[in-house]
Amino acid sequence: MKERYPRLEINLAHLKHNVARVVERCGSYGIQVAGVIKGATGDVEVARQFAEGGAAFIASSRLEQIEDARNAGIDKKMMLIRIPMLSEVKDVIRLTDISLNSELEVIKALNEEARNQGKLHKVILMADMGDLREGWWDKDELVDVAEYIENKMINIQLVGIGTNVGCYGSILPTVEKLEELVELAERIEARLGRELEYISGGATSSLLRVWDGNIPKRINLLRVGEGILLARDMDVFYHYDISDLCQDNFRLKAEVIEVKDKPSHPVGEVGVDAFGHTPVYADRGIRKRALLAMGKVDYGDPAELLPLEKGIEILGASSDHTIVDVEDAEKDYKVGDIMEFDINYATLIYLTNCRNVHIAYV
């Protein structure tokens, strides 16, 4: 089959444009960008756009994705952005140049394995500044660990500290919050008697400070995924002007397999759906609806699909079908027609993880 559905089309030129634009904008403040590829499940062509667009690192939370990028010949420093598991220490040293860490026991294991492999591995120590995901909450302990690494470890090089905001606790990367991180870095520097190479001030949400031009001067590394891949969050949630970035880098296409007029409310005694839920249905009489040949196992939550055409309403989905109201659609849909959607970050992760979704580069 020439074209198979459901189909995720990736516009590589537009994606590369976003990488270059964000790298340029961050670079004007002395900030390097680690290009986070996990949102696209480490797709190697996506990773290549990050590399060619000027990202300083290729970054992921999954070692398998980093290994794929290496095997594809992508010549960039590789960063692991999820705290390493003890069970994967050997592969962390084998595959990555730098990792984010928050447990001394793990860092000791990394040091031992780096010695075994004859390597020098770089680490960034994570500080929890209130988002309550990874990182040291006790800042005195963090400073002590930094000193321990500096003086006791031969195969681990402490190159910086970092933090995460917004991903769990929804904490904003305010100027004050990032200045706290800089002050902590300077405490460590005073203890070590040298300057740290990196102060990593977060991820996509920290681009808000770049766009506003008020990011603290010593923040010099951001880990950016969604802000490049889809460039929607800054627009949708924070109402920033991102007209210089492309938002059509990923487009979902699905084939219509049924079009019929049917009641809008299920007929009979209502129980639970295929996922154990009891949805609420509005009775709007007989409506024209279309079935699409894709479902929750392909993309996750149907409520997060964004139809490109006006008048289309997504009613719900089962595992393999999506039910769409097309009564008011601008197009008169027939069986075999293709319906198109924009997507968000969570949907992108589902789609690129699903073997039944066919990826095409345009």
C-alpha cells in the first residue's frame, strides 16, 4: 500500500527550522540547548533535525533512544535526562556523555563503571526547587555531595547543577526561582573553588524567560523537547507570540471506514465502556457520524485530538475506533476519505510508540 493509515506525517524541514530558531534565540543569552527527543520516542530522523539544527546535546530519558541515535551516525554529545537506574549503569557509561543525577549511590556506581570502561563521565546534580520531582531537597547535602565528587571520584566529573520545574508540581520558572538555582550553584562553586560549566534551568517552560528576556544571566543550558517539536504549550497555555516557530511539524491522518446517521445517545441499558468507564452522552437526536480506523491504543485520549476542519466533533473512542460527529462538517465525508488532526505532546508520544501508526517524512 502506497499510503497506510493511521499515518503520522513529520515535516522535517519545519522541525529543523524550530530547532535552529530556538537555538538561536537561546544562544543570544549564552544558553545551549539539549534537544530532547523522547516526545517523538527517539525517532532517529527527528533526532537528526535536532543535531543539524544546532542542539548542543541529544537528550532522552530512555537509553534505547540514545543508542538508536548513535547507531544512526548522529555525532552529538548524548545526555540522559532521567536519573539512572542502578540496573542500567553499564549502558549509561557506554552510551552517554553526561547524565542528570540525584542519588550518591548511583553516582558511585557510575564512577566504578566508568573506571571499568576507561571513561570519564560527566554529571549534573539535580536540585529540587519546589516542583517535587527529582533532585536534592536538602541543599546542604547537595553541596556536600558536590564536594565529595570533586575530591573522591576520579572517573566522574561534576560539570553543573540543574533543576526541573513544571513537569510534576506545575511550578513556574519565575526569575526568582531560577535565581535561587544560580545562588545554589555559586555556593557549590565557593566550596569547590572553581566555576561550574553548566547551570541547567529547566525545560520548555523555561523558554518563557528567554522570550521575556529576563532569564538570569548564569543559566546557560535548557533541555527542550515540546517547545521545538510542537511549539504549542507557550502559545496555548501562556499566550506567547511564537509566530516564528512552526506548529505543523506533526500531522495525524486517519481513514474513514463508516459514515451513517445514528442516534446521539446509546440505545439500551447503559453499563461501562471497553475501559471500565461510564461516559455521559448528550441526546441531540439523529446525527451524521463517521468511524475512523484508529483508537485509544494508537493515540491515548481522543479528547486531545485537534481536528483541522471546522465542524468536526470527536465524540469518543474505543480501542480501535474513533467516533466523530460530522453533521456540521464543511466536507461531505465518504468511506475512504482521510481526516486530519493536529496533536499535542501526550498524543505524539502515544503515536510514535505505536507500531500500528505509520510514520512518513514530508
